[in-house]
Amino acid sequence: ECTATSPTLDLVNVTQSKSCNANYVARLRIAGVANPTNAGVVTASSSSAAAVCASEACTVDAGSTVSLSAVASSGQRFTGWSGGGACTGTQNPLVLSNVTSALTCTASFVQRVTVAYPDPANGSVAASNFPTTANCGATSCVLDRGAALRLTATADANYRFRAWSGCSTSTNPVLDLTNITANTTCTANFVLRVRIAGVANPANAGAVTASSNGTAAQCDGAACVVPLEAPVRSRPPG
């Protein structure tokens, strides 16, 4: 008659002495919190029969199992758990088995930023040197705030890279972006290259040389290949 799970034990028709033991088990609160607080939410659940769960926490008997699930808000990414004890790792959900003490596990999140590099006319842009957590496509990369990225501009035939605009004014076709903290757009600009040449008439009556003071000019004596806006001077020798 001394066996029951109700805290109230009714003994009826007692005919001999009895000693009934009341057994207790520790109740523990297992909770999860988000960091930063507005970057996501944590929900707690347990299959233990005596578990009482609400939102981010469960109160359970010692020795039970509790599961904590982290859900990132829009524009955020879950990075891992902290808080000591079993509150470690990047698994999601985090399954805490045979709990023996109260725990509060922190789910950490990081903001995601977008670097856009629109498909340019007369060339192309490629992204590289980005972290494994980045999600990069043909015209943009989504990556963690504070991460780094390299963009490389390649000109089409008969064009030359001029400069970046939007996120930089660099004239180097290789652009290294570091510690990116906000959404940004990087546009690669190209310029048409043309060949300017001079010829003598009659052909054996003389010669023409070409020169340019443009830094991007390529001259071979008789002709120059230059950006469309660069100055070119043709003159007879002597």
C-alpha cells in the first residue's frame, strides 16, 4: 500500500504497522537566451513526463533530457552555444541529457551583411577569399558582419578597367574589402580602348609616329592603344 506517485497516500483497512517513505527528486530549470537579445529566439522542449516547458525554459526532474533550439531573426546567423557545462558547441538543437543542475545556455548570433557587385557592362566581377560561412553568387555575397572579401574585375576584349565606385574609388581591379559592417554595393567601371595609328601617303614618302601621355596608353611607335578619352598625338618624325 505504500506505493504511489500522488503526494497524497490513502491507506485503508490498515491491519499492521507500516512505514511509508516519501521520495523526492530535485527540480531544475533549463533555459536558453539569445545574444544579442533581438537577434533570435530560443525555444525549450522535453519529452520527460514531469517536464513543464514554456517558451525558452523547461523545469524538469534531475536526470531528464531537455532540447534547446535556436532560431535566428531575419538578417542574422546562429553561431554557437556558451554558458558553461554542456552549453557548448554549434549543434542546433542542443540536446542536454541527464541534467543534474540548473543551466542557462546562451545562443549567439551574428548580423549578416550583403556586398553586391552588379554584373557590369564590358567586363565581369568575381568574388574570392570569403569565409566558408558566406553565401556568394554571381552578383552578391551574404556574409557575417566584420568578415572580409576580395573582388576581382576583369575587362572584356578591347576594354580596360577604370575604377571602382560605390564602395571604393580604387583603380586597382583587385579590391580587398575588410571588416565589412554594412550592406554595400561595389561597381566595376570599364572604358573602351581604341587603336590610333598614322600612315604615310605615299607609303614610301615618310613615316608617322604616335605617342600619348596617358598612363594607360600602349604605344609601339606607329600606333597607340588607349582608353577612349586619352589624348594621342601623331606627327611625322624629325
